[in-house]
Amino acid sequence: MALESVNPATGELIARYDAMPDQETGNIIRAAHEAAREWAAAGFAARAACLRAAAAALRDRKNEWARLMATEMGKPISAGIAEAEKCAWGCEYYADHAEGLLADEVVLTEASRSLVRYQPLGAILAVMPWNFPFWQVFRAAAPALMAGNAMALKHSSNVTGCALAIERIFHEAGVPTAAFRTLRLESARVRPVIENPLVAGVTLTGSEAAGREVGGTAGRCLKPSVLELGGSDPFIVLADADIEPTARSAAAARTINSGQSCIAAKRFIVVEQVYSAFLSAFTEAMRAITVGDPLDPETQVGPQARRELRDDLHSQVTRSIAQGARLVLGGTIPQGPGAWYPVSILEDVRPGMSAHDEEVFGPVAAVIRAADPMEAVHIANQNVYGLGASVWTRDAAAAEPVINQLEAGMVFVNEIVKSDPRLPFGGVKNSGYGRELAALGIREFVNAKTIWIR
């Protein structure tokens, strides 16, 4: 079976790749398992040198990588450039800090010496999505490689070109060939790879359904897994928020990556006192968003990544309207080729509606009215997801009760939710488990070995 990359702006076929046969996949996993031992033995300094070289390649050729992302999945080229630079930052962060994050931890006991030592597990399988085709991979690969693990990447089939480019970046940076490889596979063939006894762990960023499949398989095989799944992030606007800048931030939060981000704000929960003012300002901010050719530096929102995803998004909008939501902006599929969808707003959204209960993966905002801050928290938590959340107020200290009661892995106050190599990233509830980035991220795929010496 062939894997196809299709330009979502035009509908034109970019490239077709042959899927790997099972024997080749098995050989790659076996080689990764063997390479992991030598890579771990190379030491932190040697691994850090490779990660710094990868960071340099990411920055030096960022325009090339951004153009590749734009043509394969429609990312606006300015966002692709920022993504390449962020990947470089992630590589440099772990090159600088991995040794300290994984240093022996001495624990005082009755032993003459007792400690915890962190050691790599071996070959890690990464199952990655198309929406951040470079960053999702690097935020998993940089800590795993710096810890001394090898990695096999199963990327989304529509960004196979990005997967192969990342493989080249690591190899040209000095990472041993077998220590990072791309597996050209259909999603249906991931399970046997997880079941391979030489795979030591698996990390997935993807849908809730994919998380249940991958996490279930890993669990049955008694292998550690990290799942970063969907989100329906609340954006809570309190009565004392500065409405105009908050509305502009709301528009940016909803349309980041053309709305195709797990941590994009999706439900805008606004207290009664400022609801009308916010909706008016938000509508104007969303109307001002530039939708267009992803290769144009001025474009803020490009096409959706695939036509069927665009159609699913429109179905959520039409079902929500049928359930009683009111369309404020957008909501109509444009004529012509490609996977385009307009920036859209729904209000009067309530529990039970598609726009409230499901992850809406595109530039569609659901605006919800709340009587007061505690009702806003109740509405925010009335959802199966718990990835990120943001709270907007002039009094951050007074927002503490809201922060403490939100069921989310990350809460940002007066800032859009975003990932940062210095802070752990992940969620609760149906948004998955485990953490990426920071100290927690690099410790997901190591053996925390207790050592006790009399």
C-alpha cells in the first residue's frame, strides 16, 4: 500500500511513498535496539553535540522546513518557521540540561550509600500526528535521545516528507543511522510494532481513539507509554478582564495552526457581566484574521490538513446549529479545490452539543455564557478532556480559586496555553497521561534504578 501526501490548499498529489514490508520494519526495530546500547554508552557530551548540530540545521534551513510543512499539511509558512525555531530550542534545552536532569539522586538512608540512577530503556516507538509535524517529533525525540534511547518514528502518512526530513536532520547531525529511523507504515500496522519485544516503550500524540488503541496495546505488553491526546480547552474570561486585548488573544488562541491544535482554546466561557462586550470584540478580532495561501507570509489561517477533516469539522458546526447553537460568523464551506474552512463563531453553545462536548479541530469557536467564576469552572470541567486552560483577569491573585479547581494539566493566566521545553506538558482525563518536556518528560522512558550499598 502507498502512503500519499496531498497539498491541502490545492488538492494536488505531492508524493506517493511505498509502505515498508513487515520484515524491513522488524529489521529497523532490531537495529534500533542494538544501536541504543552504543548510543547510551557514548555519553551525554557526545549526544549533546549531535543535538546542537540538529538545532543548527533546523535554524539554518528553517525556510525549507516551513515550506515543506506548508505544502504537506497547510501550515502558514510564518508558523512553520516558528515551529522549526522552537524545535531547535528544544534540542538545545536538552543538550544543555539532560545530564543534570538525569544525575544520580542521593538519598540518605541507613546504607553507607543509597541513590536513584536514571538509565535509558532502549528503543522507543513514537507515533506522531500531522498538525505540528516537526515539533511533535522533536519534543519527544530530543529528551529520549539525550537520555540514551533510540527512536523509531511512525509519522502520519500525509506528512511522510516531513518524517524523512527529520530523519535526515538527525543523521546529518551525527545521530547513528539506526538510533533514529522513520517507519513508513499505515496506522493499522502499528500494533505489531508495539508488540515487538524489542520495543521498550511508546509515545503517542493523537486522537482519543488512537490513544485507547496504543495505550491498550502497550499496557497488555507491560510497556510504559505516554499519551498526549485531544483537548477542548476552556478560555475563561472573568468580569475584570481587559476586553479588547483579551478578545485579540482569544482570536489568536482559537486560530493557532489554523485551529488544528490540541491546546488551541476551543470553548470561550465568559461571565455574564462582560459577555456581550467580549462577543462583539471577539467577533471583530476573528473577522480580521487573514485566511489564505499558506506560502504567503501574511497568512494567519491556511487550509485544513485534509479534506475529510474539513468535512468532519463542518458536520460538527451544522449539528451544533441543529442542536440550538447560533452561528455568529463563518460556517460555510467555500467552493473550489482544497480543504478550506472559514474562521467561525458559534454562541448559545451548551452541554450536549457537538461544539461543547467534542474536540473541534479547526478555526471554530464556541462561546458560552456563565453567571459567575464558579459556574465558569463548572462548565469548563463539564467535558471529558483536561489538557490546557486559560484564565483572563486583571487580578491574577483573585483567580487562584479558579486555577485550583480547573481539571487540566496546564493552566495559564493572561496568556495563551503553549508548550515550553522548561515546563511539563500533558493532560488529565481523556487528554491522556504522562508528561512531555522538562524533567518529567525526559524521565518517562528511563529506568529509575534504586541502588543501596552497605
